[in-house]
Amino acid sequence: MNHDTLLIELSKMLGKEQINTNQEELYDASADRYKKYAKARKVLNVPAPVAIIYPKSTREVSTLLKFCNDNDINVIARGGKTATEGGLENWKETTLIIDAKFLDKIIKVDYYNMQATVQAGVALQTLEDVVRQMGFTTGHSPQSKPVAKFGGLVATRSIGQFSTLYGGIEDMVVGLECVFPNGHISLIKNVSRRAGGPDIRHIAIGNEGTLCYITEVTVKLFKYYPQNNQFFGYLIKDVDTGISILREVMVNGYRPSVARTYSEGDAGQHFYHFHKGKCVLLFMAEGNVDIVEATAKGILKAVDKFSDGILEKVDSKLIEDWFNHLNWSQKDIDDEIEGMLEKDYHAGFTTEVSADWETIVQIYKNVMRRITKEFPRANDLTLLGGHSSHSYINGTNMYFVYNYKINCNPEDELRIYHHPLQTIIVEETLKLGGSMCHHHGIGKYRNEWTKQEHGSAYFMLEKLKEAFDPKGIMNYGTIFPQEDGKKYQK
């Protein structure tokens, strides 16, 4: 179907305000934050979508998906536009972006049953503001909280800064509604638990728009006690010490909402006013008074056990102030883009991985060694480091960060800098049995390792794609590797 005919057909199904063909906005919709520098410099090498579509109901999503499926039109589901791994990047000449902008209703807030139901286009901050007024919280607080929307948060299997206490989005989702390419609408009911076969929520959670379009989500609520928060901060000898203390806290059953260890380099960009060139360890205990007091005692015991690695205690007010200013607004994102127009440098690229306690420090050391020795543009790096920010009973994550001066054409930045750095991190993680993607998802720029990530279990993932999207119209190239996508990757 040619593009003119496609737009005519769409106009028969939707109102004029639901079809966006503005060229600047189509260009913006061509890629996400993975190619933010190339996008800012107007040198993207991927095709623009034909239109951005704004359905107003689940039924309209169903009609649109069935139409696209029948006519072999690629579909990219979009929420708050905060994706970082190329999941929103377009690799097809004929693509529609189906945006959740008008799916923006808070359907029900049920304080007695501790859950809230929202449409996919509701911003996380919007719901959080509503429930905070009644003394509750969603417990979900990614850095993108002011702009991220529920459809995208669930589709990317996101995690928030308080995950060590509240869990990831997969722990918060009670039920959901989603639409498949053939137009079928599935509603997964809201129950506290059931043993009714495999947990089918997880077909939709983390699918990154490759299997279905999420239209509605029900999430848990928690009581909120900000007045009880206690903060702890320390300068420490090395990353090993920090990981050891994090493990001690976790394996003894304590659940601080925040538990983090920063390398010297990463600490420098977050805690420049007090880090003194050292690694940083920090915690926040949250909840009712009894839980906070018990958690605080557990933290202090763990710190005391590894006191040989503690160099200095940090004023808790400094930790609290830093955390209160951590989230990004849309203005922060816009300012970052403006900065890239004026200067040839990149700040803020990350690759997050996970592994067990025994392995994570070795992955960190191997990555740091390989990058400093093997990366040809190592002299252009202005920051190389990492931090652990999400911990579990059996392991933790490592959030590698790398900033660099860009000494090449804007269109070559990804190939010369970003992808080689990410490749080293992914290779070293998979080599030691870790996961290459802790919470940002696979997108299109880690899909070359999807089969290695899953091993023999890739069979299960592949069969899901064959069953639910047999014509391959859902977010072509995301998660599942495509040979013709390599021209955009490297």
C-alpha cells in the first residue's frame, strides 16, 4: 500500500486530530534516545514513519492493528518517548507509530484493595500525584518518572529507584489489557495471586511492542511515609567493599528502598561536592517507623562488619538533597538536546547488566580493563565507571556509564563510540553468565545478542513471536534480530 492510500484509509477510521503527519514530529519519531546525538544533529539514517496515530479507545487500537496486520504495515507502540535502546527506532519504509496520547484516563483508584487502574497513556507522575494526596504511592520511580507513561513502563519491563523495596514493574502489575495484531483484545483480570497455568501477564510485560499493544494496566499501591525516611552515606575504599555491604544487607532480609554503590568516576558526576575522588555507598530506609528503624539497624550492622573499607561518613542531608533532584523533566531532556547542538560531546550513555553477587564485581573489573586497553578512542572518554542500584537476595545490577568527546562526524558517533563500548560490556557480561539487560530492555541495539542471552530458551521466545505476530508487523527489529537491520546498527 502506498503512503497516500494509507493516509486515505486511516482518515476513514479516525478523526483528523488523530493522524499526525507533521514532518518535524515524524523525524523525531524515527528514533529514540539511543541515537540522540545523531537525531539532534539531523543526520538520522533511518526512514521516517508515515504517520503518528492517536487512538482514543482500546477498540480503535484493535481496528488499527487488524488493518495493519492485513496490509503488512509495521507498527511501533509509543508512550512517553523515553526509550533508550532503539526500541522506538523505525527500520521500515511503511510504519505507523501508534501513540497512547489520548489513552489518558485514570480509570479507578481503589485504596481499600490497594490498586489503581489506568490507561496506557497516563503518565506515572500523574497517578503518583493523585495517590500521594491520599497517603499512598505506586512505589515506582524511574528517573523518567515525570514523563514516562504506563504502557511503555510495562512494555519495557522498567524498574524504579526504589526497586530494592518495591520491586520492578513486573512485581507491581496486577492485571492488564492488551491487543494483538489480529485485533484480539485480551483482559487479564486483577487478582492477588492465582495458579491458573503459566502467568500470562508476562507475555505482555516486557514485550517491547513486539507481541501486543498494552492499553490498560492495574498496579499495586503502597502506604507512603515520607516523614520516616532515613538516609545513610559513606565514602568507601572500592567497589568491592560497596558490593559486599549491599549483599550483607540483602541476605539478612533487610529491604532499604535505595541501596547503591558508585565507582570513583561515576561518583564524581553525582556527588562532586563531597566524593573526594572516592567510591560512594548510600542507602535510604523507607516505610512505617518500625520497619525503618529495623532497616536502619541492619544497614549500620553491615557497615560495621566491613568497617575496614569505610573511609568517611557522609552527612545524610547531602544524600537526601541529591536524591530529591535526581528525576528528569521534559525540560531537562530538551536542554540536553540543545547542549548536543552546541558541543561535540556525549554525556549520559549507560548500559545496565545484572549478575549474581559472586560475578558482578568481576564483570565490572573485566569491562573497565578491556575498555581502557582495547577501545581505540579511550583517550576521548571523559567518564568511565558504574554503579549498583538495584539489589536482590541473590545478586545485583551494574549500571555502566560512559561519557566522551566526539571526534568524528555526527552520523558516525554510534559506530565509532557507543556501539563498541556497549559491545565490550555485553560480551563480558554474557561470558560470565550475567544478563546483558537489567531494565532498559533489548530494543534494536542489543538484539544481536538476544539468542546468546536466552540460550536454549530462545526457542520459547521465538515461538511466542510466531504465535502472536506471525506476519511480523509489531516493532520490526526490536528484540528479534533482523539481517537487514545491521545497516542501521553498525
